[in-house]
Amino acid sequence: MGHWVDSNSPFSSYFGLLVLLIVFCCANGCDLFTGKWVLDPSYPLYSASACPFVQKEFSCQKNGRQDLGYTQYRWQPLDCSLTRFDGLKFLQKFRGKSIMFVGDSLSLNQWQSLTCMLHSAVPTARFNITRVNDVSTFVFPDFDVKVMLDRSVYLVDVVREKIGRVLKLDSIQSGKLWKGIDMLIFNTWHWWYRRGPTQPWDFIEYQGVIKKDMDRMQAFEIALNTWAGWVDANVDPSKSLVFFQGISPSHYNGTLWGEPKAKSCLGQKQPLLGTTYPGGLPPPVHVVKRVIGKMKRLATLLDITLLSLLRKDGHPSIYGLTGSTGLDCSHWCLAGVPDTWNELLYNLIL
């Protein structure tokens, strides 16, 4: 049983070897991120109705979505096969350890997916969910496993000063929360082009110079380089695993997937069944790969963009937080696409 309330373990040598194994896997032709979606009646990996803590914005079935075909697709890499997610094995491997997702609501999406996948593996096990400020923690006391979420939409700091809220592209003071975590999964992108009332900063600062605004893609790359520098300086790759979630795409323009009459993801009931996306990869993907490629210490890209681009059917659309008055083609239904992100993560670490 679990409950909500409001209000950190050294690695064995196994995890030092694990970093090397991740590199070995990908260097030997097993590209997990190039493939296609195949219909598989043994999916989804859990029942959405049996996961009691999924937030409303991801609870598409509870919000009235009746077609369930989108839950029954499995990702099939071209050159290898994925090992099916085993929640009990995952918990045993991470006994006494901590996992943290750091990022925006797409990190929330993946965090909630993983907690559902683990809960479904041990449905009678005790669990607790707590939230302190921006950090949510899901704990399995019987396994001493913590699965945490730190909501940090830019990774770099936003600080309230006399002039207003300042986005500091070369500062990560909040990184103190990430030290000592056994596995970190970072993400940022979706907030970088926010403007108007939903933009949570008033000025941008870089190298002591304050500006009212700047090229957003350039700002994104500067912030990612700051994050990469933080990882290089603060994470020991023999003790901790570091992943970057990759760019999760939106589907608001059917022309990009070869369906010009589609204005959004509304009504989409199946994925693109090929291995390529007609509209190509979004520009931030290249920024992420460039930054990670320059890092001194190992960080692994969980390269979810292409496989998610193919899933125009997996978004809440009108079955999200605001219902028929809104249209969400950015987040993902649960059960759904983020479960595959976690299945890929599982294949990289076990």
C-alpha cells in the first residue's frame, strides 16, 4: 500500500563496470534507437487503471480516451531485440540506491512511467510518495530504492533579483541536489521558447552580462554546456550513471509526418510504421549530440527522438489536463510511449 505526504548509497564495483558495458553495447552495432514500432498484444507493460498515482494530464483512459491501440506497440530495433522490462530485477539491482530524473514535465512523464512499471511488478509492496519543494520522491521501503524527480526546467538557475527573475546560463547552484545520486536522467528543451505570461524569467545573464533576451537556441546550447561542465566536475562515472533523456517531440503539424490535412495529434490512432520521419529531426537534437560529444566524462544519450516522432498517436490530445478545452500534443499518455523510454534505459543498465 502507498500514500502521499508533503514535507540519500555507495556503488559496488559492478556499477563501475556497467559504464564500460554501456559503451561496449553501443560500439558493437546494437543501435537501440533505430528501428520501428510493431503491434504486440502482450503490451502495455502495465494497466493504467492499476497505477493509482498517475497525474491527470497523463491519465488518458480515465479522461475518456476509448481507443487503446496506442498502448499495444513495441519498439523493435533493426539490429537487435530489446529485453523486456522486468521490474523486480530492476528493483533488486538498485537495492539501496537512488535514481533521479531532473528536468521539466517530460521528466515528470518518464518518472511517472517508471514508477508505474515498478509498482506493477510488485503491486503489494509498500510505497511512499513525498514532495518537498520541487523534489518528489517515490520510495519502495522493502527494496530501499528511491526514484526521485527534481523539477528544473532549464537545468541552469533562475534567480529572483532586484531587477526581476534572471535566467543564469552559466550557473547551476541547484546541482547540489544531484550530488551522490546513483543514476541521473536529465532533460531540458520544451521551455526554451516560452514567451509572454508563461515565460518564468525576465532577463538572461551570461558571463556577467545581462540581456533582456537572446537567440533561444544559442541560450539552450550555452546552458547545456554549463550542465555538461557540471557533470564533468561533479560526477564520478565509476560510481554514478548519467543519461540525457533526449528531445521529446510534439505533433502539431501533420505536414511533417506526411498528412497535410492533420493540424495536430487529435484523432491519431496509430504510429508511423516505417523507420524514418518525413519531417526530419528537430534542431535541438543536433545541439544535444554536439554538447554530449564534447564531454570529458561519460554521459549517455537516451536518444528517444526518432522513435517518439513516429508516435503521433501517443499524446493526450483532448484527453489531458484541460480536456476538450485544450489540446496536448507534447506530453504522452500513460501507459504509452515513455514506457519504451524506460525499457530502453533498462536495456542500457542491466
